[in-house]
Amino acid sequence: MDFALSPEQEAIRETAQRFAREKLLPNYLACAGSGKLDRDLLREMGSLGLIAPDLPEAFGGYGLDGLTGGIVVEALAYGDFNMAYVPLLTALSGRILCDHGRPELAKRWVPKLVAGEALIGLALTEPRGGTDAANLQLKAERVGNGAYRLNGEKTSISIADQGDLFVVFARTGKPDEGARGVSAFLVPMDLPGITRTRFDDFGSESVGRGSLFFDDVEVPAENLLGREGGGFYQVMQGFDYSRALIGLQCVAAAQASLDETWAHVQERETFGRPLAQYQGVTFPLAEGETLAAAARLLCYETLWLRDQGKPHTAKAAMCKWFAPKTAADAIHNCLLLHGHAGYSKDSPHQQRLRDVIGLEIGDGTAQVSKLIIARERIGNVAVQYR
């Protein structure tokens, strides 16, 4: 296997790393405490081509491959875990828009998304459950003017109170049709009848989660994405990509804490010796480095397989459970190795730990990921959701 990056990928990584270290990392804690994403920084990210560079050129994107998208997410997340979530959300929802929306709709929105001038999110989860994503209750009914009328609730939605538009999944068919009755719509948040709430979360405060309520919201027929009844399959295809990006986002946060802790243990002394002289200190860091490197390679292999058009669903599921757990464990150890100072809210480790834990849950729990891996290995008949 060739692990070398192209000159273009190296240049993009250098740009993203410089931006992350100069603009994002120094302000990570302040941005996390602000409760919102910094729109000025997002526009600056957009001007550098760092938001969803894999979206097609035909619609205003850069047309780069998924591996390059992963390079960008990892570089940005080293500086600010939460700001790196924007390229991920944009890549996932923007791809659905480009692949399944009307060309004029994509051309209207994609340039704004990649420029950091608009935020797009994905509205799939409902109060009844997140894992059973095909069992949706939010209804979309045709009305006389050819539009669709949406009624219902979405919950646990990232950037719920900040997003400018969402890809919303709703039931257009009968309840007993399951996934076959689900359709996707592009819904701007300024339409009448939409209200939003925000949760008080443990971490990722600048991204935020909340609920979206739709009360007789009329969406133009041209905002239907793909064919009616085909929405569920559209989003499921995108999750293999986003799971690899999530893995790199988490690995980057762990790497930032590891780098800071290696420096700390060489400077901090106890009993007249640097902490780095003690195996009880360096061994957990060495283990964290090893597991982070393994998770990183798994994520990039998954993206490479995707770009080559090869099967990668099982590998993507591995990324989704292994990388967040690896990151949480590594950051936890880094926090402990900083002693009482690591427990302070002035420490970036506590913020990274709280942020990463959110992605041990969101976009598929470890249990669901392992079911997917088993299903890919031995088939749907043998492995059932219980």
C-alpha cells in the first residue's frame, strides 16, 4: 500500500494544520463556552477551502476525494473538535443535496455551504428512538399546490438552534411501509411553523443539540430530495463516510491531548525527577499513541476504500466505535497525568473528553456499530437487532 499523500493533499493539510493551530486551538475553550459556532471563523475556513472540499465542482464545491476530506477534518479537530464537526455535517448533508436534489437547488445552496456562509444539518432522529431510524413518525403530506406539509418533531439534532437549513426525513408513505415510506426534504429554517429548542448538554456546547418542531410547515415540491420513498437509503449510504470522518475527528482530539501531555511530563518534576522518568506515566501515553495510530490508519483505509468504490461498511462501523473509545480513554489518561490542574475547567483535556464522549453516542452507538460489523461478516439472517 502507498501511504504517501499527493502534493495537493500535503498542501491542503498544511493549510488546515496552520489554521487549526493559529486560529482554532488558542480559542478552543472560549468557543466551547460561548454556546455557538463562530461564524467569522467558519467563513475564514470556507475561504481556505476547508469546508467539505469533496462536494462536486458542478455545484460550487472543490471536487476532491473523500480521503482529502478526512485530512481536513483531522487537521481542524486538532485545534477545535467542534469546529471540525461543520465540515463533517456539510459533507454528509451536502452530498445528499448534490446527489439527489434538483441541480438548481444544489447550485443555490452548495456555494454558501462551502464558503461557510450557511450551516446545514441532518434531521433524522425522533423521540421514539434514534437507532430504529426507519421508524419515523414525522409526516409529510401533499397539499393542493403541489407542496408537502410537514408535521412532527425531530430531536437530538446537532446545530438545531443554529442551522440555516436541514435535510429532514419524513414519512410520506404508510406507517407499515418502514424504510420504503421515508422521504428526504431540504428545509430552510425560516419557513413559517418551525420552532426550535436547545438541550443543556455535557459537551460540544458550541455545536449544541436540540429539537425541531414542524407545525403545518409547507415545503415546496422542488425541495424533495430524490424520489419519494427513497430518503432512508440516501442517508444510510452517507453514514459510511461520516463514520470515518468522526473517527478522525476523535483521533485528532486525542492526539492534541497526547502531544500536550508528553510536553507536560517532561517539564513537571516530582521527587526531583521529571515525570517522564516514570514508566507509570509514559506507558499509558505510549499505549494511547499506539491505539490512536491504529484508529487513524483504519479511518484512512476506510476513506481510501470509499474513493476506490470498494466495500467499506464494516470498516466504517469499526471506525465509529473504536476511534471514539480510543480517544476518550487516551484523553482521560492525559487529564489524570496533569493531576489537579487537569480537572480544572481551564484545562483543554476536560473539554475534549466531554466533547468526544458525545460521539460515542451520536451517529450510532458502539453496540450498533458492532451489529453492523457482525451483519457484514455473517449476513442479515444470522444477526438481528434484539
